[in-house]
Amino acid sequence: MNQEEKIKKQLKNFMRKRKSLIWYVKEPENSSIELIVESVLNYGDWDDVQKLIKIIGINKMAEIFKKQNSGLRTNYRPKSLNYFKLYFNKYANIT
């Protein structure tokens, strides 16, 4: 099993236990990584954030977050957006 398959498997297991984060999706375990990151950062608790960082890595998570917020529109709640901008600027290595 390569690294990408391992990450997908871990994400599926993670989302099976946290279906309430993406309650509006029929099969949350098959959601895109972008939707999972957005949902965890908006609605998850600190343990969810830390578990997702362990699965995909803080730099990948920060890259997805930055890409999602590079346009005029964002789906992040204002407090989540502000907090995670500061958090990723301090702890992630992205350009």
C-alpha cells in the first residue's frame, strides 16, 4: 500500500467516526480532502484538527486552507478563518 492509499484509508476511517461534521453528505467517508479540511476547521473540535494533521500533515492542511481562501469568497466562519490563518502562519511551512 503506497502513501496516498494509506492516507485515503485513514481519512475514510476518520470520517466514519465523525459523520456529524458533514451531516449533509450521504457518504461523508467518501468526501474530498478539501471538504474534510473545511468541515473539520469550521465544525470540528481541537482533537479533530490534531487527528487530521496527523493523517495529512500540517503543511498539506495549510495549503488546502490557503487555496480555499485565495479568492473573494470563502466558506469559513470568520472566527475559524482568523484563527487558522494565524495558526498556519506560525506552525506550517507554506509559501
